[in-house]
Amino acid sequence: MIIATIKLSLNNLRKQKMRSFLTMLGIIIGITAVILITSVIAGAESLITNQFSSLGPTLVGVLPGASDDDGPPAAVMGIVITTLTDDDTAAIAKLPHIIAASSYVSAIEAINFESQKTTATVYGVSPDFPAISDTKITNGNFFTDDDKNGMSNVAVIGSQVREELFGETDALNQDIKIKQEKFHIIGILAEQGTVGFVNMDNTVMIPISTAQKKLLGIDHVGFVRARVDDEANIPGAVEEIKYLLRDRHNIRTEAEDDFSVRAVQDALTALGTITRALQFFLIAIVSISLLVGGIGIMNIMLAAVTERIKEIGLRKAVGAQRNHIVNQFLIETIIISFTGAIIGIIIGIALAYLTSIIVNQLGYQWDFVITLFSILLSCFFAFLIGLLFGLYPARKAARLDPIEALRYE
Amino acid sequence: MPLISIKNLQKIYKNEDVETMALAQATFDIEKGEFVAIMGPSGSGKSTLMHIIGFLDKPTSGSYIFNGQESRELTDDQMAEARNNQIGFVFQSFNLLPRTSVFENVKLPLLYSRVPAAEHKQRVTNAIIAVGLEHRADYLSNQLSGGEKQRVAIARALVNDPDLILADEPTGNLDSKSGGQIMKILQDLNDRGKTIIIVTHEKDTAEHARRIIQMKDGEAIRDFNVENRRTMRDGETLNK
């Protein structure tokens, strides 16, 4: 009986392909969204996690301006705070659990070599930078404390900058021009890809002092990064940095802080919370679209009941009982929503896969993740919608009086 | 025991406080193997009577006993079951499932019966052979002529081997040649022992039966055996 009913429903759906498709459309879109959203969020999470993790778990950042532990730093609001300096960095580097510390300033500048020209992010950093960022030098050396103290015009360039300015020729010991200043190339960075959302291959590293005085005309630094000797010492180190900076900046209470200290680990934890919240929020929105899709199905099924009154009358006349008719319509709606769900799952997976390919093409590591949970959730939703929105039309059909139904024109 | 026993049957329809007496008085028995025509003009109550006999409706008062079951004691599902395996319906407008094959149309009552699925094919084939449509079994219902459609409907009525075939104006939508074929099939079925009741307003059609119950204004006013019964031979047309 059930098999015959399923066959019958499939036949009915096949006879009106266009209408069946339109009926399913709401479900298809909703389920596609469920699959795509869960996949994109998982992919984005992997991307961000990878970016932060590539900085290393023992990295601690010091940003100018106060912020509570979860809020955005002052720089986001466009406020420039000038109290954080390279002397602070030097003091931080001397703290017990700190291996190395580096100041950072940055600017996007045009880089010239003879007639060749390119644009890159110019970083003014401390000589400790390679220890902080785990950067390797393939050719030449990184600059030293002497270069920093002497404000030397020396530069270490990323592989992409080298490629664009010099092609196949040797870049070492050549002079490039940034903002009318000549810089002598003393090293080439190993290829690294993006780290912390910065394309490390398209950068030029120069001594912090040179960048501050000769390029930017400032005394403060953009931010400071410090490497802690062990993950277990991170909370202690963070407190020590805060204590040190308050002392150096003559700050008495926490409320007056003109800096904030963040550990990469905290960022990862915060990220997890944010993505989970985002996921639930988006799925809540998708549920609404599925609800609308379900109402669409109910609408069509009600129309189908009216259209098939004569057929229902005949079925009842030849012996169909109420539950036979209920089953017939219910199975039909469940098949509609289930077929819609399967199409939605396929489209969702295809779109998620496409997204991962595109993002990977852009040079970011983006995992293609389809969770079993999202597929089971979709199937469950589809079944529930079919049942919920099929029941009313099915009961309406089953209650028809066979005599009136047969007479209906 | 007669197959059908009807006593003082009444049916009153209530529509927004207006009562209509569709059936005022009917008392008769029908034995197994009879061929009865219920005849009368429209509004005479013959359709109401047919609905009650066919377990599509229940009487307001009086008694209708079919095969020993009192219809008023049956639930909706029991009525459906009775319609399924004890009565075969043939309608004036055929009522086949559109865009569905002859085979599937004939099979329809079996879907709601207790007949095991393994027997379905044989039963459907036998019923289709009984109405001479074996060459059309795979045709879709909309590819058939009117007469063929009605033969499919008769095959469908036969498929569950019911005790009674109930035909409502079976030739009403047909030309006289097709109508003749249908009456011949019904007479042949009756000759082989099937009990048949047809409802018609045409005297000529009614005279193919062995007995006529005449209805007027909701009452069964005459009940008589047909003396010069019309019997159909192959190819004979119906006199309309």
C-alpha cells in the first residue's frame, strides 16, 4: 500500500514537472542556504583560525589605546594614540618570559627600481622581527641593532616584490626608492603566503627608526608584538606587560590604560564564540525561509486537493478509507519537500565547493567543510515541513463527502 | 435471505434549516442474480436510493440491509470497505483517472482491498478480458473512446469480484452503438450470475433489465418484471 502510494505520488509529481519544481523552490533555496551557510562559516572559521595560528600561539600583541578585553581596539575607531613607543618595546623585550619583541609601523607605498614600479606594504620593524614572525631569510641577512640605531636605509624585501621589480636578475645589494629615499637591499624574505591577513610576500621591511623618522615623521609605533617563552606563561606575561606599561606611562589605575594587551589564544576563543553565535543566527533566518517554503507547499497542496476533488471522490467510492487519502496527500508533500531538500543539499554542496575553490585561488587557506549535522538537519527540516504543512490539506481531502466530490465539476 | 432488503427507507436532506425529502418511501427486496433497473425522472429519488444502496450515504430512517449488514450500524471506514469489496460502481461520466493507463485504472479498487499484491496482475487482466479490452490495457484513459472508457469502468467494478454491480446511467454519455455494447456486457455478466442494478431515466435502457422499480416523487410507485425483455446481440445498437 505504501509503495503503491509512493509510486502514485511520484507519478503525480512527474506529470506536472514545472509546478512540482516551483513548489519545491522555497525548500530548495532554504536547504541550499542551510548547507552553504554552515559550510561557509566552517570555512571562514578555518581561514581565520589558520591566519591567527600562523602567527603562533605564544604571540602577544600590544595595541595603542584602551579597550576592554573583547571590544575593538581604538585604532578601529580612527583614533590615533601616540603614547606607545619603540622604547616601550625595548622594555617589554627585557621582561622575564619574553623571548623577543618588535615594534611595527606600516604604510602602503610605491616602490621603484629604475623603471620598474610596484606597490607594497612597507613595515618598519625591530631587528627582532624574524624571531617574532618566524620569518626566514633566503638570501642575505635581516638588519641589526646597529642599522636601527643608525637609522640606516636598508631593506629586506618579500619574494613577490623581488619578482615584480627584478624578475630573474639578482636583487641583493641593489637600491630601491621609497618616497624619494634610497634603500639598499640586504636580504630577501622566504615565501610565506598570508599571515594574520597580511600577504607577507608583498612587503618591504625596513628598520623601525628609519620608517618613523624618514618615511612617516612620527615617534610612536602602530603596535608591538612579543613572543612568550611558553604557552603556560602567557597570562603572567600579559599582566607583566600591563604593569610595565602603566609604570612607564605613569598610569595609576586600569581604567586609565592607554594601551591594550591581547594574546592570540584569546582571539581564537573569542572567534569560536562569534562564529557559533553567527551560525545560530543565520540558521534562525533560514528557518523562516523554510517556513515560507512550507506554506508555499501547503498552498499548492490545497489547490491540488480542489483540483483533484473528483479523483478523491472516485477513490472514496471504490473503497479508499480516510487514512488512505490522508496518507496519499501526506506522502506526496513529504516527497516534495524531501526531493526539494535533496536538490538543495546538492546545490548547497556545489556552491560551498565553488566558494572554497575561489577563496583558495585568492591565496587563502579555506577548508571545504560539509558537516553531517547540516545534512541531517536539512533532512529533518524537510520531513518536518512535509508533515506539518501536508497534514491540513490531507485531512481536508480525506473529509470530502464522496457523493459531492463525484458531482463536483 | 435476499441480497438487499429495503424497508420504509427515507432520506431527508437538511440545508440551512430547509428540509428536503429526497426519499419518502421505498420497500423492496432484491435477490442474488437479479438484474434490476431503478427508473424515474430526475428528482424522483432514484439517485438518493442508489447512493444508499451503494453505501455512499445512510438513510435518515428505515432499514437497508445488504448481505445481512444493516447500513446504519456501519462506521465510515466500514462503509468504505463495503464499497470496496461488495459493490462495483459504474458511473455515467466514467470517472477514470486522467492520464493513467487502463491497467492502473482497473487496479484502483485493489489498492484499497485486502487482496494480496501478488494476485493484482491476474485479477486486473481477467477483468480487462471480461470487457474485451485486452488490446487496450496499456492505453492511457484519455486515448479511449467513450464506450471503451465505460468498459474500463465496468472492468474496474468487476476487479474485486463484488456481490453487486451498481451502474448509474451507464449509457447516458454514450452513442447508441457504444450504449448497446455496454448493455450487452452487463447482460452477459448477469447471465453469469452477477447481481446488477442500473439507475436510468430511459425506458428503453431500463427494459434491458429483468425487473423495473419505478420511482416518482421520492416513492417507489411500481415494481414489476419486464415481460418483453430486450436482449442485446453483438453489434446491436441501443434504441434511444
